[in-house]
Amino acid sequence: MADAEYDYLFKVVLIGDSGVGKSNLLSRFTRNEFSLDSKSTIGVEFATKSIQAEGKTIKAQIWDTAGQERYRAITSAYYRGAVGALLVYDLTKHGTFENVDRWLRELRDHAEANIVVMLVGNKSDLKTQRAVETSEAMAFAEQHNLAFIETSALDASGVDVAFQNILTEIYRLMNKKQMQEGSAKQSVASKGEKISITSGEDKKKKKCC
């Protein structure tokens, strides 16, 4: 399938502390690659991949940002146009989970109100080093109305499912919104009345003439 052949293009951003595995999630999903010595992202990188969802071809444009504080100025512009976000923490480091709340607040401040957010506990292959219990993360996700999944960029478990689920959910919400808008237009048209919308300025002019 040629890269240009797609029905929808969705921008999804990866956010979370530095070192939680955002870059490896991106490379595992888009190129099926994993690097043990991947360096911290400086600035912003992105990659694309197309998936099938409910008979449609959806091209995901996935953006990966630096988690370090010194690159914060870049990240506020980075949310523009995003319809989905993967909020990633390292389940072997409880501090990265504690910071999820701050990342979520930043996301709410800069992104669209209806952005689809998924909480991702990465590095599930390191079971013996687990510091964040699944139940704790699920409770947080439920409280904030987020989807939730645990992944391992190393052994690839959950990675495709995470991206597939968030992209399908974005598509469903967008489809539902379009149908609602369409039915609203339909109900106006079915009344058979020609509705003209005039501004307050126009009304004033009509009164005076």
C-alpha cells in the first residue's frame, strides 16, 4: 500500500518523563525496531504508520518529544493539532508514574479538549523490578477517564494493541461527531424552511430603512 493512500491522518503525541521508553515505543510500532542504547530525544521527532480500522485506512503521525525540562518550550507548540496522546511512565520507576499527573495537566492546558488519552505503563518485561502495581495505574486511569495498557517496547507486547486501540477510538469519536453534525443539518433541512442568519449589524440596518 502506498503511503499516500489513506482515508484519515491523525496526529498522536507521546508524552512522559525522559527515559520511560517513548522513543522505543515509536520505533517498535513504526519500524519494529528496539535500541537498548537509544539516546534521549532532543527536541521533537516523528514517524508515520498506516493501520486498518473498521474498513478505513488511518495514517498515524506519531510525535515523540524530549521529556527533559530544558526542552519544555518546544513541547507546548508540539500539542497543536494532536487528536491523541500516549501518556507513558516506566513501571519500574514510581517517580515517573507520580509525574503523570503533571503531564496530564500540561496536556489539558495545551491540547484540544476532546483529545483521546491513553495511559501506558512501559517496560512490562521487567516484572521483577515492578514499582507501580497495575491496580494503582488502573485506578488513576479510571479517575481521569483514560484508557490504560501495559507494554514492553523490548519484547513488543502490547505496543501494536496500544496504537491500534487509540487510533480506532479517535476514528470512532470523529465518525460519531460527523454523524451528529450531519443529522443536525438534516433536521434543519427537513423543516423545509430557508433559514437566513443575520448579524446584529444587519438587523440594525433593516430597522432604520
